[in-house]
Amino acid sequence: MSLLEQLNNDMKQAMKNKEKEKLSIIRMVKASLQNEMIKLGKDKLSEDEELTILSRELKQRKDSLPEYKSAGRNDIVEKLEYEILIIQKYMPEQLSNEKLEALIQETIQEVNAISKKDMGKVMSAIMPKVKGKADGSQINKIVQKYLN
């Protein structure tokens, strides 16, 4: 089942259950996917393109969360946390820290990285492998730990 089909099914279920917030979030994600299809002039997005859009939507919310927390806007914080929760349901399963660290160490050896100067090489090699399965900032921290 494609992501759009899954979103349509979940949208129908949210309507039946009268879950207005969930319905709104699903519609927002679906609109982002459809806008990207129009922008690219395609009838259907690849799984990789869908994942890129979901990751972008998730990152936007996670990035704005600390700002609203520091401003004391708990109403918006709760809404964003719920949006993050819903969007994460459509993302692939996240890698555990152990698996992520092992993958990063393996990649560091593959590209023969030895210092922080090689950070770009490592990041460009690792990101396609973990796309949607790990947070970029988390990966960055682990890579920096091993490239000291």
C-alpha cells in the first residue's frame, strides 16, 4: 500500500471517529505530498521522495518545538508534539543507538575518515543509508564523537 493510500484510509477512519486534530494533520501531510507531485510534474512519488517529504515535515515541527517551549506556549507545544507523533507513524522504524553507531563506525572505515576534516565525507556516505531511520543531528553528534 502506498503512503497516499494509507493516508486516505487513515483520513477516512479519522473522519468516522471524529478525530478533528488527527484528520487535520493527515490532510496537511497529504497536501505536502500532492504539492510535491505537482512541483515535480509526476503522478506518483517514489518511496524515497515520500520519505524525504515526511522527514522535512517532521524536522520542521521538531525544530520549532524548543522555541515554543522557551516562550511558554504550552498550547502550541502540545499541538506540535501531537503532530510529531502522528507523522512518525508514517516513518520507517527508527534505528537503535547500537545499530546506528555500528553503521557509523562501518561508514567511517569505508571512507577512511580519521579527523573532523573528513566529517563531510562521512555524513554524505551515511545519510543515504539511514534516510528516515535516524535524526540527522543525532548522526552528526555520533560521527563527531568518533572523529575526535
